Amino acid sequence: MSPTTDTINEPKKAKNVSKAKSKAKKTYSKAFLLKLLEDMIYVRRVEEKAGQQYGLRKIGGFCHLYIGQEAITAGAFAATNRETDYMYTTYRDHAHALLSGMDAGVMMAELFGKVTGCSKGKGGSMHLMDVDKKFMGGHGIVGAHIPLATGTAFRIAYKKEKGVVLVFFGDGAIHNGNFHEAVNLAAIWNLPIVYICENNQYGMGTDFRRVSSVENLTDKAKSYGIPGKQVNGMCPVSVYEDVKEAVDYAQDNQAPTFLEIKTYRYVGHSMSDPATYRSKEEVAEHKESDPIVILKNNMIKEGMISEADYKAIDQKWKDVATEAVKFAQESPDPEIDELYDDVLED
């Protein structure tokens, strides 16, 4: 969906997490902003339900929630062509899967380990994938998917295809050798790829400033002579604008870019993380910049929606999340013989 310039100013800049320069105000249509708002609510309500089911022991293994970071996927996916552009991400992959078009029930069934899941229940939370939708998966090994995404960009360039690759990773992956080798090759070979660091401030339980020699991670891009930019990751409109700019640059110039999208996760690194390394006051302060609340309030202020409209939208996605759990619960477990299917052998 493309925005039009007829109604609302860009939502106010989030506090705390972004050093991005303020943009000139732009206006966007109700339809465009409503899609961003609904995408964020959709992701959050499904994830909240997943967290609840994990607590009930319906979901096993690891489970990394995205709550607080929804503006990134909402804005980034609005800036891409879903017919031609590829997505790779980390194990924190629920939002990317949902906004790529994966059915919420199919995703939840995968978390439940059911045969109706996207990987027949064999991948779980960290390994969602839908190749038909060009969502090339969540990847459990930190930074290991970055060379894979770069390889897909090489394919696009080599075969002169249309499309751009977006590869998402956390601040904990940026010091991994895979990142540096891949970005260097992308710069040398002029590959159409956008490297997106979702800097949620903590690599597991470690503040990223304790392990990075530079606080502005876009300095990494300078090392390889490619454009780099910090982005306000608590505002979906800012994310849309900057990712769109990067995608267009990659497409038009057949060249890589790097974005550090500054955000904040409200929950622990995973469901097993109590997040005692940060104070309740810190989390509460960052929640003042909640992207859903800010966009909702701006749209109400501009007369685009009412509080009742918002509650109806919210309830719609809560119902979707509830139905997703129902589908997963009622789906069959894999047969024992499934253990031997989809196993590659030389």
C-alpha cells in the first residue's frame, strides 16, 4: 500500500531510543496509517497469546517475543514489494512471519509442534519459514543467516532479477565475523541488500554499549564504503520512510545499505529470561514511546479513528489470536514416521 499526502502529520518522535535527525513533516492517508496500526496490533496480540501459551506449557523449547519492536516490521514491510523482495531474520521471527503473510494459526501450530505448522512442527518458534512468500526463515544461530541473505542478493544480481533482500539481525550479531565478511562482499559485488540491525539495546542480558567499541553502529557501514543511517524504530512511519529509501537505493543502484533501527523490547530476551539486568523504571520510561499507543493517539487526535474504533480493531486481532490457539490445539501431532521425513542424506 502506498501512502498519499492528504491527512496526518508524522507521529511524534519516540523518546530515548533514537538519535535519528528529525524529518520534515509529511502527511499520510488514513488507509496507510491504519494498516501500520493494525499490523502492529496484530503482531502484539498474537505474541501475547503465544507468551500465555508458553506459560501454560503448551509451547516448548525457546520462544523469543518481539513486544515493543513492532514498528520495525510494520514500517519495513510497508516499504517492500512482497512479490519480489526477500526477508531473512533471526530467531525473534514471529512478526516477520506474520507480516510476510503466514497465517496466524499455521504459525501458532508450529509453536505447538503440530503437523499443521509451517514446518510440520519440526522447526518451532525459532525456525518459521515460508519460501513461497519469500520469507526465508528465522535462524537460530546468531548471525549465521547474514551470509545466506547476501547469497540471495548475489543470485538477484547474477540473474538480473528484480528484487531486494532485507536481512534483520540484532545488535548482538553485529560483531560476528559473518556480518563483516558478508557486508564486505556485498560492497565489492554491488549487491541489492539492506542490512537491518534491530538494536533493542541488549544482546541477551548485556547492554550493547558494554561490548561495542562504537555506540553509533552505523559507523560499521563506513568501514565498507556503503550508506548507513540510524532510524527511530519506535515510529513505524520513520521506519517506512528510511527503509523505503534504502530499498529504492538498493534496487536502483544494485548496491547495499545498512540501517541501525533503534528500538526497545519490553520483555526478556526469551521467555526464560526474567530481565533482572534492567530496572522497572527503565522499562516503564521506554513504554512511554510505545509505537501502538503513539500512532493510535495521533490518529484519534486527527479525527481518523475514535477510541471505540480502536477497541474494535484491537478486539478483532485478539479474536484472531484466540482462533490461532484453537487451531493449534485442535491440530494433530506429527506421526512418529515424520522423524525420518525431510532429512537430507548424501
